Amino acid sequence: MSQKFKVGDAVSWNSEAGRVRGTIIKVHTAKTDYKGHPRYATSDDPQYEIKSATTNHIAMHKGAALRKLKARKR
């Protein structure tokens, strides 16, 4: 089982363009359609919608693909 994340968590993931950073905006715990494709999520294995910090693109990934980033001090 992968790490659990929550809305507002800063995460990074690997993409074709390299490492991307973003913020989790929604947690899915049931099957859903995303951009025309079924995404299978459960409460034990959720899928996360993430907004890219640089492009504002929205992506969806399983927790296993994500790394939690340390909170920045302000």
C-alpha cells in the first residue's frame, strides 16, 4: 500500500518532461472517469488530482507515483 495524501499536500511526480511539483486538489476513493478514461480508486488505494505548480495543468495519479514534499517555511 502506498502513502496516503490529503488535499493541500505538496507532492512531486515523474512525467515525460521530468520531475513535476504540484498540490493535491482532490482525493478520489471510488471509480471515476477522468479525461474519458476510467480510473479505479478505493479507500485503500485512492487516486489523487494534482494541480501543477508551474503550468496549472491538472493530472491524476496513484499514491505510489507521488512523493510528498516538505513544507516550505514562510
